Amino acid sequence: MIQRYLVLALLFASMIVMPAPAKYTTTTTIQSSRGDDVTLVEAQLQMAITNENGQGVSALLEFEKQLTEFEINTIESIGVKFARRGSSIINVGRFYSAIVYDEGSVRHLSELGLIRATSGSKQFTPSIISSMEAIRADDVWNNLEINGQTVDGSGVTVAVIDTGAAWLHPAFWKQYPTEFDFIFWSSNYYVDLNDNAIAESNEGPIKAFDGPLGSSFDYASNYMFISIDGDDNFDYADGDRWIGGIDSNGDNSIDLTSEKAVMLNISKVAILYDQFSSNVYIRDVNLTQAVSIGDSHSTYHGTHVASTVAGGQIGMTSYVGAAPGADLIIIRSPLTSADILDGISFAVENDADIINMSFSSYLGFLDGTDSEDLLVTEAFLNHGILTTAAAGNLGTLKKHARFSVPSGDSNTVLLDVGNLKDVNPYLSILWQSNNRDEHVLFTPPSGPPIDLGAYSEIAGSSFALDTENLSAYVFCEISSRGMNNIIVQISTEEHHWQNGVWDVTITNPSGDDIWVDSYAWDGDWIYSDMTFDSYTDNLHTISSPGTSDFAIAVASYSESTNSITSGSSRGPRIDGAPKPNIAAPGVSIDAARGDFLSSDDLWVPKGGTSMASPHVAGVLALIRQAEGNDNPWMDYSALINGAGGLANHFDIPLNDWGHGLLDAGSSIMYVLNEAIESSSSLSDWSLLETFTTDGDEPGVQADLDIRYVKVFQHSDSLGLAINTDAVSNFMGTDMLSVEWDLDSN
């Protein structure tokens, strides 16, 4: 049977005084001059400056435009010190990292265009709790070449701002482009690096990381390495190096007697920036000096994330990241606000194409105006860098409550407080109103209620609350988009929050009806020491920086249930903007294990939106390579338009799926033009899903028997590849009719 394609193209047409409390007194009140602008200096930063001990405090400064050298010198002359990496000031466009010592100096900067000053100490949390087939990344590697090169992310750089990475892991090495013979000598195998058929000291013996090595090696989850001293433990500092094999017969094993070896000795880590020490390590320069610089987190979060972006080697392991040919910039970070600005700045300066941020915070406005969110926007609009971000894992945790308060009425949410750990827990309350006359009242399990007073009187302030049942800092803010925010945070050893169920009452004396979102954070996704007992809601739980206007917020998808995981945060954003943007696998994702040198395992499964986000970063690297013109708008459009494939794409994003499940094959087709051309070949359509199929019909002429159809839609055209049993000729009496239901009715 001879099958043929027919390809068609169809065109489509202040001074702050604590309000008089009803039944409590404060022992400490922080007073500060607000002036007319209550949003210029963030309340958290006010508090930090007040408690400053002579060392200064970290701040993020947002100006109207990027500063000139003269303006920088002027600002430093009045006592504000810009943070530097070496001799370079740390900034992303008009956003600067600085050390400040007094509030007056900061407020004076408004004359030089300061829009807002915020704390640089906000702490973000890693979003923790094979997948490549689910997103069809393997279809791209195996079927698509651009200018003779496999589309695997080559030539694209992804910056991973996270807890670091165990970069010595075999997943983070590329192969040297030469094949070598294995040779057997004195009961061991060696790699004949100089092609002289003699086993030499720098060529072996070869060891398997996990278990003994025979003449056949199963590479699915294991690696071989040259052991310079002959022991079974990999030690890079001793000269040990990873090796792979060429599986020429496709039997999933390497025959050391007949198949070839390759050296895995080119690091995928182009740059490692250790923010803890401020040291920078560069491939082929001084990266080998960073042998002891690994992952800073107890869960080895960053290693897993980076491996999901670009780990492994095609055909040499089963554990391959989405873009195994991409280069990595590893930014080993404490993940404070100032560090995130520094990390983005570093990524910009070193020509990153994509940034992945698998961490979360609910300490802020969550409406796209938090400083970290604006940094993501700045990186995209002014530097063309796309950022993928974890949506968060707040679903089903009872850490978010949403309720309405009619005008002239009040409403109460129940907050259950347990034995809070020493992790700066907080309660954040957010709402929008037209007159800001709302009151927030805290009623403890026992004792008098605590009334913070009318919000209009405390907006823009920070103060210490000290009562028998609750001792904490209170921060009151208004975002540039009109979002009101009260944060009550346990921040010192002296602070305490009485255990039991609290009533948190919002009173709305007049004006419009309001909706209130409350977030309880007790230090980790796994803790349940501060939760809500009423009005719990899984929607409106997207975390920052995924809340940025230009962040690609990624939800977590389960391959086993074909659904969004219950813990994945849902949209929309708190102000109604659509989020998340896309979904990707986030359950039992196997990737590089950060403590592999002290264990018997190279791999470990992890889950959560932290694991989903790097899938998208990797696919963006594939899209960028295929697109070839460094066009971030085109890359973003391709990513979104391809989400969900043909059958499950959502033009209007859903609160759980966004636009749909990440689909590398479909997305890449949006940056290629060949598929809709009438002269295209079968291979040009290989990445596209089959739109419809039809069985063999013996009673129909072979040249008229349509077996299946593939479809590809651009913004102004529709291409169809129609497969028949034999060559068709529609130049005569035979006719092909195509009807398209544009409105799906």
C-alpha cells in the first residue's frame, strides 16, 4: 500500500499614631512620618530601619528610570549605599539593590525619581512537595533538526535561581564529540583515549556508579566513570570522569566488547554564581575550583530543578531533562528579595535567555506589583528574558480564606493557631476598597479583642503590637494598583501568638462591598500550625513571583490521573488577572539527586510546582533554538498557543490548567513555517498530532480513501495534511472538499 499526503493551506480572514485600642495597650509603638505618600517606603522596610543596628538594612529601590552615574554618586553622598557585585552596581534596569540606614535619606530619593523602596529581606520558599513523553519533548529531540543540528536546546542559556546544584552529577555533563574504544586489561575495562590499544593510568579502570561492571552495561539509571585510583567511589578532584556509551544496536545496554565510549567531560554549567560567598565560577576558567560548591538546601531542591531543565544525555540515560543541550547558569541563592534582584541582574549581564524560579512567597500584594514581580517584568520588557515560575502549592492546605464583607456589615474568618515554629510565620490580609475605612479585629481564644483601627489611619505604617495573647510586628501597605495589605508577623524570639482558634473580623462601615483574601503562612508547605477553619478557598492562591504580569506561572499536572494536582495553586490572580499560564508534570518527577556522592542513588523523585516550572523553562529553550531569532514575544506566543495540543487547548486560560498542558511538539510548530507549505514533506508534520482517523474502506478507491488528517493553524492560515491509501489526483473530475466549523456549533 502506498500512502500519500495532500497538503493544503487555507487562509483565515505620615506620622503614625496607634489607634486607641478598645481593650489592650502597646508597650512599643514605631512612629514614622508618612508624608503624603504612604506607599514610598514599605512598612517592612520602615520597621527594619527602625531596628537597624549600624550595619544598614537591605532594600530594593525602584526608580522612574535607570540612574545615571551622576545620580548614583549623588544618592551615595546622602548615605544610601548601592549593593555591588565586585565593582558593578547590582540592578535590573531601574531597580537597584541597596543598603540603607535611615528613612529620611530614602524618602529624600523621591526627588531623584524614587517610586518605591521595599525590604530586601523577604524570604522565599522552594516550591517542593518519565515526564518528557507527557510534554512531547522527546518527539522534538528525535524528529526535528535545524541546520543539521538536533533541537535539544543547544545554543540557549537557562539561568536557574535556586538553592544551587550538585554540578558534579553526571546529568550535568555533555559528551565530547569523539568516540573511543573500550579495552580490557587485567580484569578491568579502560577507555582507549589515545587510540594505542594500551590501558593507561588516565584511562581507567572503568567503574559503574551503582554496582559492579561487567562486559555489558545497562545505562538506563546508571553511569560509568574512569576511576583514576581504582576505587568504587567517584571523586572529581582525584581526576575521575564520567563516561557514556553509544548504544549502536538499540538494545538499551552498552556492550563494552564491541560498542563505543564517549567522554562526558564538558560541563553544562557555563557559570556558577555562589551568592553566599559572592564568588563566580566559569566553565573552562575556574569552575574546577568549585568542587565543594553544591546545593545549599537540605532537600537538594536546586539540583533537581536544574536537572529537569537540562539534565542527562539523549540515548545515554533514561533521566533526560527537557532541553539536554542547553547551557546552565546556576545561581546558588539564599532566596531573599535582594538576592533575587542580584540573581536576575547576573542573568541579564551574562546573556541568559530564560530564567527559572521555582520558589514562592505570599508576603506581599500578589497583584503583580511586588518588587520581585516587577523585576520579572523588567527582565522581559527591557532584556527579552522569559521567566518561568512555580505557581505555588497552597491548594488544599487550608492556608487561604476568601470571603465577602457587604457595605455596612462585618464578617469573620476562623484562624487556627498551633505551636508555631521559629520560621517568621505571618498572616496576610488583602482587599480593595474605595474609602479604606475598614477595621480589622482580632479576637483570641481567651482575652480581650484587638482592634487595629480604621485602615485609613494606619495605612503606610509599621508598628509593634504587644498584648498578652499576641505580640508581633504589623505592616500596613497599599499597592500601586490599590490593594490594601495588613501583615501580622512573628519576627523575634520575644514575639508570640496564643494557640487556639482566633476570630479575625473585618468590618466595612461604608462604601462598596469588598472581598477579602487572607493567607496564613507557618513556614513551610508541610506545616499545619496556622490554618483557616472557615471560608477556605483553593482559588486565588498563585504565589509571587508567579503573580508577575510577565511571569509564566506553571501549575502541576499528574500523569497518572491526567489532572491538575490537588495541591497545585489555582488562579486567578488576586485581582482577577488570569493565572496560571500553563501546566506541566509535577508528580514523582525523577531527576538528579543532590547528595548522590553519599548515597547509592543518582536519582530521586520529587513533586510540586517547583518540578513543573523547569519543564517549561526547558521547552522554551527548545522553542528558542528552533525559532533562531531571539524573539521572546514569538517564543511566548508559541509556548501558549501550543499548550494542550490540538484537543485540550484553552484560549481563555482556566484557573487550574491555564492554557493547557505543556506540549513541546505543538509549540515548536508555531515558530516553524514549513508545515503549512504545500511543498512540505511527511517529516515536516511529524510533530503534529493526528486530528482525525478513518479505517480502511475496501469499497472506496484507494486514492480517495482518506485514512487520517493532521491540522496546523497559524494566526491567519490553516494547514491540513491529508493521508490517502494511494496517490490522489484532484486535477480532473475527482474533488476534495474541506469544511471547517469556525464557531464550533
